[in-house]
Amino acid sequence: MKNCRQRESATIQDANGHAYRMKCVFDKTGWRLTVYDDDLWVADANCVVGNNVVRIGNLEVFEEAKGGKRGLGRWLYSILNLRNDVKNYRKRGLGTALLKFIVSSAKERGMQMVEGSLSPVDLVPNPDLPDWYKRRGFTVEGGGEFGCGRVYLDLQTR
Ligand SMILES: CC(C)(COP(=O)(O)OP(=O)(O)OC[C@H]1O[C@@H](n2cnc3c(N)ncnc32)[C@H](O)[C@@H]1OP(=O)(O)O)[C@@H](O)C(=O)NCCC(=O)NCCS
């Protein structure tokens, strides 16, 4: 069967109403969402899609969104390791907005479930992660401080 690739632009907003441009690629087996504040790349999500389930492979809001500079300027900044343009985009509501976008895209496409995994690499620096998902309506299985776990949202019951 043909794997239809669909490219879209979208806008999401953080908790302060600040708007971010998002490039979206949807195809039959996966989605890639890339979020920009002007020309700064600030967040990212990749999902694997199959059997009416959207699996969040990664969802990250960058603590160190670098850039804004292009070409020679960007190269000079990187070799001189200048970090005065580093910006933290967490705790602005951007992760929540990106998660909501994934859930609404899943509903629009008739998916039955959105799920993700909790791994030690995410849980050790951020032990609040299971509760972060719970506060956003997800069910959490496992995911103690050093264990692995699963989070899911059943779209059939919503
Ligand atoms: C998990 C992750 C995506 C959350 O992103 P985020 O953009 O910081 O998330 P949010 O800002 O939406 O939520 C974080 C908290 O900041 C708070 N917040 C949001 N906007 C705020 C604001 N303007 N002022 C103060 N606090 C604010 C939120 O209320 C939220 O707290 P709550 O859960 O008690 O409601 C981010 O921490 C991350 O990238 N972590 C590393 C990768 C990772 O673990 N990904 C998940 C893998 S499954």
C-alpha cells in the first residue's frame, strides 16, 4: 500500500499565548514534529504509528535551544563555544501544547490510543515525569524512579 506522506505547518502556543511554528510530517508509519521560535529549534517529537496506536518515541522541549544565527555566525559561535544565546524553553507550557497536538492529531486520524514509555534515562533527571503525564489525563503503569514504565491515553473512552 502507498505510504502517503503529508507535510503540514501548524502553530502551537505556550501557557503565555506565545506562538510557535511547527513543521509536521505525517506518514503511515510515523510522525515527526519540529517546533521553532522564529529560527530557533526549541522542541521535537517523533511518534511511531501502527495498529491504530500512536507511540511517542521521544518528546522533548530543549533546555538549551541554541542558534538563531546562521552560516558563519553559527559556526563561529559553535567553535568558540559561546553560549550567551542559549535559551531554556521548558516550563512554559510548550510540552503540554505539543502533547495536546499529538493527542488531537491522533483523534483526527481515528487512532485508538496514544502511548509512551518511561525509561530511566528520562526518569532519573525528571522523576516527576509519570505525574506530569497523569496531570495530563494519561494512565501510568510502572515507572518508579529507576524502573521502566508505560503511559497511555485510551482515545476510545474519550
Ligand atoms: C517532559 C517535558 C517534555 C515537559 O516539557 P515542558 O515544556 O517543560 O512542560 P510544561 O511546561 O508543559 O509543563 C511543566 C510544568 O511547568 C509548568 N508551567 C508551564 N508554564 C508555566 C509558566 N508560564 N510559568 C511557570 N510554570 C509553568 C506547568 O504547569 C507544568 O507543571 P504541572 O505539570 O504541575 O502543570 C520536558 O521536561 C522534557 O523535554 N524532558 C526531557 C525529555 C523527556 O523526558 N521527555 C518525555 C519522554 S516520554
